[in-house]
Amino acid sequence: MPADLLTAHDHALVTAVTALATTPGSPAARIVLAQGRLLAPAPWPRSGAPRRGSCGQCHPNALRIAARLPGAAYVEGYALTADGTAQAHAWCATADGTALDPTRPEDPALAYLGVPMTPAFVLAFQKRTLTKTRFRGVLDPDVQARDAGRIYQAGVPTYGVLDVGRIPPASDQPP
């Protein structure tokens, strides 16, 4: 989708994540801006999709669903909530760039910006970092501290990233 067709919500989310990326202690936002993609919000499918997960468990919910849906990506990044807040979050994405959020209540977020990863990469990451039982994400600061900040320093390895969604605009100019 050309940059001029991005929604006001997309721009608001990019602007919010850009602001987060300039604050100390927010390396995840810098990774999301460097490697992230905008994904189109959509309601949860009424049929044919796995059962949604419970609130507060977005990372394990998203990984469980992504591992079960052929071609789906596990995505970590930020969701724009109805009050305009950029909330750290995890969800799934289909090959066409649609966000499938197995955690949020009936309404999806207004916009999604995150790094789409292969479920196989995330599962291997869990095994290497011993985070399977208490998974809080690939971009979690505690996990990155234990893992010598590899992803914070170099980004998600290219073999772990899926080319799904739209590249965010380079600037936060309104549509």
C-alpha cells in the first residue's frame, strides 16, 4: 500500500512509537521501527480459527495461534488503543498483512506495528533462552538482558523475520 494510503491511525502509531524510540530504556521501539511492518486490523474470524486466548497473555496466545495457522507470523510490537496509546503487544498476522489478535476483546486495535517473525524462530528462541514456561516475548528487556541483548544490538535475524505487512513511512507526516 502506498504511503499516501496509510490511515491516520497508522500515522498516529508510527508517531507514538517514534517518540518511544527516542526515550532511554526503549530499545524494543527502535527494533520495531527498524524492522517492523504495519498490519491491517481485522475482527477475529467467526469460524475456522483456533480458540482465542485470555487477556494478559498476548505473547503465548499469539505464538500458539501462529504455530497452528499455516503461513501465519508471530508479531511483536505496538498496538494503537482506542484512547490513542501505543501499547506493547503481540499478535498474529496472515500472509496478506492482516493482524489477527487472539487476546484483545471483540474489537481489534486501531493500528498494529510490529516485527513479523516465523513461529519456528520464536520457538527456537524460547528454547535457547529458557523462556518457554514464562514467555514474555522476544523483545522483552529481561530476556534480552539474559541473552546479552543480541536482538537489541543487531535486530531480529533475517532468517527469523517474515516479509508480511506494509513498511511504515520514514516520517510521521500526516496523510
